[in-house]
Amino acid sequence: MTETIINLDTVNPIEFFGVNNRKLDLLKKKFPLLKILSRGTQIKLSGAPEHIETAKEKIDLIVQYMERNGDLSANYFEQILGGDDAEIIDNFVEKNPNDILVFGPNGKTVRARTANQKRMVQAADRNDIVFAIGPAGTGKTYTAVALAVRALKNKVVKKIILTRPAVEAGESLGFLPGDLKEKIDPYLRPLYDALDDMIPADKLGYYMSTRTIEIAPLAYMRGRTLDNAFIILDEAQNTNDLQLKMFLTRIGANAKAIITGDPTQIDLPKNQRSGLEKATRILRNIDGIAHIELDEEDVVRHRLVKAIIKAYDKEKEKEETRYSHSS
């Protein structure tokens, strides 16, 4: 048996080990054949030399990430432990400071983390309208909001408008009982959450009160012309043809728009077709409109989300094959 001590002098050991040693427990789970102990700023590894070497390589990647970025969530810690080293270096460690989209509160940095998220950023830089299509957890909305916040901070636009179709509440919002904000906010919550990550609370409150940042149901876009704005339509799979056309024709001078959607999560009534599929098809070859597709490789949530998406995709392929053989 071999013993090795690794010093964590260049990073915050409390951040490395995590609250209640949560990240240390993830490290132990990843390397069950090693005895792993922590003391102060040191990690002691005991076990077979080949297992120690593999663990050291992963720990070194984590330290490199933390030296560049400061904090590291348990989710990303787990992804680095479980991922291919070359991919991890590309997606997590070797980051150009120019890749940062937004500096958020408490030193947080927001950036595109996967290949398709980076393509989404490039597409938004080069085009006025971007369709970003992919399953849940791929960072479509989060990246779109980061791009909008960057544009506002850099004075490229004067306001941000974030909108979603409030399908569960119905788009005839005037008929809702009670306070409208109370009824609609739950459907817009993911947009608020993204903004909270990127803008200090006091500044966000100011932006909201002055309508520099506006979050509203899609129905509220009707009849408006949106100039000098960065506009995001989230959950676009839940729009019909007329609603999506209405949104796209609101875009005014010096405006950019990102439309995100997941065709596998349509909540429309069965007698209504999603307008997203048609829009991405008929607008495919128009200059100034880009189309980015994200997949399970872009998932940045819990590691199991990627496996869940793959399982559902595989089942969908089986069902489509059975249907084609029976018809």
C-alpha cells in the first residue's frame, strides 16, 4: 500500500471539501478502493499506486478549476470527477477570461460551458435572431439570459424583455381571479432565478422597477414594437403558429431575440400544434437567423439528468420504429 499527501495551499480547503464534507464524500465515492482523509489543507490518499495516480489527476483538475474560478459547485465537482479528462480540461479548466459572459454577485462568473452553448454565444454575436432548441437542463435559458445581461451591461441595448407563454394559466390572463402577479410569477420563476445569479439584488430591483428589465407573459407582447431591446422567448414549444409569429414580428430596430424551446415538452391542448417546429423549418435559410441544437451532452444539471434524457430518447426511437413498421 502506498500513501500520498496532497497540499491544497492554493485554494480554499473549505470550498474544496464542501459543506459538511459533501465534496469530499463525492471524492471517496468515486475512489472506493482508496482510503481518503482530510486534515487542514491536506488530503491523504492510501491505496494502490495506480488508483492514487488517477485520484491525483482528478484532484489536480479540480484545483486548477478553483484557481481560475474561485468557487466550484458540488454538481461541477461531480462532473469533473466523472468526466473524460480532455473534455474536462476543455469545458472546465482551460478558460479564456474573454469567455466570461457576466460577472455576477459574490465573484460568480457566468460563461458558456459546453460546445453547443459556445456555439449559441457565437450565433447570438453574429445574428439578430437565434433559435436554441434542446432538452431540459442544457442551459438554453440560462445562456440566453446571460447574453441579454451582457448586452445590457455593455450598453448594446437599453432593456431586456423576458417572456414565456403561460400555458398552464391560459393566455387569456384577464380572466384570472386574484392578483395577476401572484398567478403568473410561478411560470416565470426560472427567468427570475437566472437573473438572481447574474445581477445583485438591489440593482435587479432597480432594473425591474424602472422596467429596464421586464418579465411578462407572452400575451403582453401583442401590439408592441420592441426597439433597443434584448428579447428572450422561453418555452417556445408552448406557442402556436400565431403566437410565435406575433412575437417574431414585435422585434424592432437595434433589437436581438433568442427563442428557446424543447419540442419534447409541449403542454398545449391536443388540438393545438406547436408553432416552434414550423418556425424553425420555414425560417431555416434566412440570413440573420441562426439555429442551434443542444443535446444531452450539454446537460449541466445533476449527472443523472443526462442519463434520463438518453433513456427517454432511446424509448422514443423505439416507439417511432414500431409505429413506422405498423403503418
